[in-house]
Amino acid sequence: MKMTALYERISREDSSTEASLSILRQKEYLEAYAAANSFENCQHYTDDGFSGRNFERPGFKKLLEFLRKKSANTVITVDLSRLGRNMREASYYAEEYFPEHGIHFFTISDGFDTARENVFAPFQFAMNEVYLRDGSRKVKNVLKNKRESGQYCACPPYGYKKNPDNVHQLIPDE
């Protein structure tokens, strides 16, 4: 009996030990879609707190192993960015790997589907990577500005702690 693989990913972990709210929402959305469209025997593969830049993610590796065993013939994600934000690798899996292995891959919210022609897919893959790069650039700029203004932006080295009155300042740790 073939199964349907549902894949969820988010790059930042919540502060709690439970799955992040975004992951829970993705799971609920995928399950509701699967039920409404008669996809049965669904199994989740999740990467909570893993960047879409890298495809060396534990949940994604488990998904590929599951697919190699021919246990599923369908993979569903909420959108292409959940598959990944690395344009080259996301495109490879979505447009080559899945179709070549007889796996129907599609997304719910942005309309990608290996069963149809996806003329806008290159733009979608590119925009997902641009989003990743732009976010990275913004974080680097914020950290650079903080350092230039004398704020400490990392974990304190041994023998120091963050000043409770100003977390951007270090004080000796007795």
C-alpha cells in the first residue's frame, strides 16, 4: 500500500521544547488537505529549526530514504520554500529527482505540481533563494551596526558575563 509523505520545515526553533507553532500549523494544513483530497496513509517528515539553504537535514534525509524504499509515491509540502531555499537543490529535487523516480510532488499554496508544466517554477525557486540571502544580509548588517556601536553580540567568553543592566556589555564573572 503506497503512502503519502507530508513534509514540513521551519528554520527557527520556538523557545519551547515542543514543535514550533509553524510546524504544527503546517501539519494541520497538510493533513486537512490530504483528507479533503483522499490522500491516505500519510506520514510526516519534519525539520524544525533547519535552514532551507542546506538539504542535509535529518527529516529530509528520512524522507528520501522512505522514498528510496518505494514506500510513497506522493510528496506534499505547503509551498516550495518548505522544500528548500537553495535554488539549485530545490529545483533538482522538485523538477528532476521526484519525477525521475515516479514521485508526484506538489505544493498546496503556490501551485507547483510535477504532473503539470510549471512555467513559473524557476522564478519561484529564485525568489525563495533571494529571500534567504536578503534575510542573511539584513542580519549581518544589524550585527555589524551593533558591533560598531560597541555592543557585544555573542555569548560571553569564559570569565565574563553579560551585564544584567545592559545585555550588550560584558562584565567580569567572579
